[in-house]
Amino acid sequence: MKIRSSLRQAGQALRWWWLDWIDRLLFTPPVERISARRRAVSGGRGVPRQIRQLHLDVSVIHRDDAGTGIQRVVRSLRQHLPLAISPEIRLELLIVGSGRQGYVTAAGAPLIGAPGSLFFGLDFATDSIFRFRHDLREFKLAGGQLWFLVHDILPLSHPQWFTHASSVKYRRWLRVCAALADGVLCVSPVVAEQVTGLLTQRYGRDDLPRVATIELGSDITAADRKLSVSELPSCPGLDHATFKRAALVVGTLEPRKGHADLLQAFELLWNEGHDIPLVLIGRSGWGTAKLQAQIREHPQSGRLLFWLDDVDDHALHAAYRHCRMVIVPSLAEGFGLPLDEALALGAPVLARRIPVFARHGDAPMTYFAEDADTVSIAASIVGAYAAAGGPRRMAPLRQWDHTARQVARELGCDDQAQPLVDKATMRFTGNLRR
């Protein structure tokens, strides 16, 4: 069975390598522009008005909640948007039906466009958006509007960090968005600037859709700021005293997160006699099998190196609260939620100086250069670690209800004259599992 499974995985990998190669060969920049213009449907620009029905795509998280940053955004906005939109607007949660059925509501009704209806691609549904792109085009031709949420353009700008399947699926998804979108919501100003550049240069859109930025919230509350050491996650060799001396890194182990660079820097420090524990919290991701094995088999594993791959939010927040410092070594991000979480819980932060983190210009944090080598990163760790023992200042909390209000306003679905309804009256149609 194991051999059969390995052969099947190898076959799938080869198939996606072939599809990725063919896709790149066929869709050159000139072809991208021609394709986007041919598929485009003229529609309303700017903020849509008189919306009567909001269709919310939750097709991926309904099937599988991976618990990563994107799913956190989808889950939180799914919960808070019903409280932020006008009571006169009907909210439908959309999933993918069986077979060729396409998008349907929780009650099984098909997606039908009409003036005053708006489809919001909240979920990162690369498969279904591409597969049912003709249905979305018909939705728009019937008078509906199409909006999409973009977290980053990394599979396009840095395909070497992603699988062939992820890369080709992303490019297919982005082509649909570029051709049909009336509006795009981005999670940071950097992403908004990148998306605008892509729409004009790569896809040749003269009639640009509205591109807006929203501020993502977090699940951190005032109570999280009072979590005791007893709430810390644990594993063999990692007691409370060790955790309080530790540098913490949060994020899925994947190439762009910079774990490999950081581990090399810590190996240099440990060899020089620095007794600084490194705690990694994050699930195993793609393209890091060698790194994962290196961590598990490392001579310092269980003494100065710890990896916890399944930590709930409560324990994670306690980890931010009680570690010595947080390091964010990401090579690129669309937003970078761990950095915001760390600052909200008062942890001193050392981060790679990448453009998306410029929004934290006044925060109590230090940086190392974007292209820093191992020696430079190690020196930055020593300096930041020494300075991390002082008083802690917590950044203001940003809640998801604020993000939901921003989204509703950009979609033209808010009603500022109306008070928010009580949670007991949330206007979902049908019941979907959380």
C-alpha cells in the first residue's frame, strides 16, 4: 500500500509539473493580456450601490479548515460579516455542489446573478473559481458584481516556493479575477500596489476594478494578555523556565517563512556558547521535508530546539505572552499575522525587513536586512535578545468586527445608520458547519 501511495503521489507530481510547464508555455504576457480582455465583461466600477443580496464564497473552509492564516481570515469574516452588513441585505453562504453543479447555497439553490446581487470570493477557492468561471461570467452578465479577496501574489512572483500544482492553480484563479473582477480587496497596501500593477501591466486592463485595502483583525482579546505560564504549550524538555528564555517563531514550515536561514544562525550561536532556546510553532508544510528531518534529528532537539506542530490558539497566545522574544524571518508575506499577534501581546520582535512590515514603523521592534547572511542574522538575534528584557508595550487590539465593517463598506453592503444586530439574529441562510 505504501509503494502504491508513493507511486500515485509521484504520478500526481509529474502531472502537475507537466500542466505547469504547458501553462507557462501557452500563457505568455501578450497572451495573458489578450485572454483577459476577451473574457472581460463590462460592469460597474467603484463602490457598488443598492446591493440586495450578498453571496459569500466559503466553499473551501466548508470542506476543510486547514487552520492556517487564510482560513483564520475566512472563518472570522464569515462570523462577523452578518453583523456588519445592512439588515436589508440577504446573505447567502456559497459552497460547491456535487458533480458539475457548481456554486450553490446551503439550501442547494444555484447561484443566479441579477442587478443588486454581489458575489464575494472570500475563500481562496482556486479550483472552483477556475472550474466555474463561465458560471461567474454569466452571473456578471445578468447584472451581478464580482469581488475577490487577495492575500498575496507570491505563487506568481516566487513560484520556486510553491508546488507546481499551487502555482498553476493560482495563475488560473488570478486570470479569472483579472478578467471579471469589479473589485478586489487586499490585505495590505503592498499587495494592493502589486495587484494594481498586475492588472494594468500583465493583464492589460484599461477599466481597472476598484482595488482597496482592508486591515485584518485578530482573535486576541484583553483576557489573552493575562494568560499565565500554566497555559503555555509543552513538550519533552520544554518547561516554563526554558520557554521564558526562548525565542519564538510562529508559522507553517514552508520555504518562504525563512526557518532554514534562522536555524543556521542559531546553530552558529549555539556553537559559540549562546544558551538561547528556539521554539518553533507551526504545522509541517510543503517543500521542507529536509528541514523538518533536520529539526527532528538535530543534536539540540529537546534541549535548545523545540518544534510544536499542533498548538491551539489559547496556548499560542500564552507563548507570545511569555517568551523572551519573537522572531519573524519570513522572506515575503502578504500580511504577516504572527507579527501583529506578537505586538498585540507585548512580545519584543525581531523581523526581516521586508516591504509589507513597513506598516509597523512606529512599533517597538528591530530588524535585520532582507538579504542578511547567517552571521548578520546571528548578530541581530544577540542584540535583540539582550534588549528584550525591558518593559513591554502592547499594540492596540484590532478586532475582526472592525475588519468586517471595512469589508461591508467597500462592498457597498454596510448601513452605518443601523446599529449592529445581536449575534442571535445572524442572517445566514441554512446551516453550515463551523
